[in-house]
Amino acid sequence: QVQVVESGGGLVQAGGSLRLTCAAASGRPFNIFAMGWFRQAPGKEREFVAAITLGGANPDYADSVKGRFTISRDNAKNTMYLQMNSLKPEDTAVYYCAEVAYGPYGWVPADFDNWGQGTQVTVSS
């Protein structure tokens, strides 16, 4: 399993931007896996945000963030990023990164029990 640490969250006004970072904390390097971002808002289920394959081609996004968020990775640094622009109050959530796999229902965590501490993103209106 790959252990991760998320950072970069904060409080921002609607329309603003943030850049989240996901770094490998320990375990196997994640430069051999597809990786993704998920988020969980208060009282809601954790949901898929974006995913990127090992080579970085054809990143995938939830419809709610398409055109606003950009996922990228630097395999040499064992790091993944989520650039979030034009933020909306409904983007407020704790954001998590994880190794992902593509299944019959789309991108899912490769290990549902392996999560980092997440990073809080709060967008004020």
C-alpha cells in the first residue's frame, strides 16, 4: 500500500484558486499506480473528483469539476497535484488522494480502508 499526505487546502472566496498536493509518505512509491482525488463534504458520501493514470494521459474528472480543476503528477517526485480554479461554495469539502482503479462504476479507491488525513478546502460565498 502507498501512504499519502495531502496538503494545500485552505479558506478561499468563491472564484478563487487553490493547489492541492499529494505526496507519498511511506510504503511503495505511487509512481507505479493510477492516482486520484476524492472529496467528502459534511453529511455527504465521499465522491470521486479526478484521476490520472501512470503516464498522465487522458485525465478523468467528475462532471462537477470539469473545466475548473486540473489533475497532474510528477512521478520523479512521487507527487500529484490538483489545481482548482473558479472555486464554488459547493466545492467545500475535505479532499483526499488515493491510489485508484477503474471499475464497472468508474474510478474507485484501490483500497477503501487506506486514506490519508485529507486537506480541508472551504470556499466562502
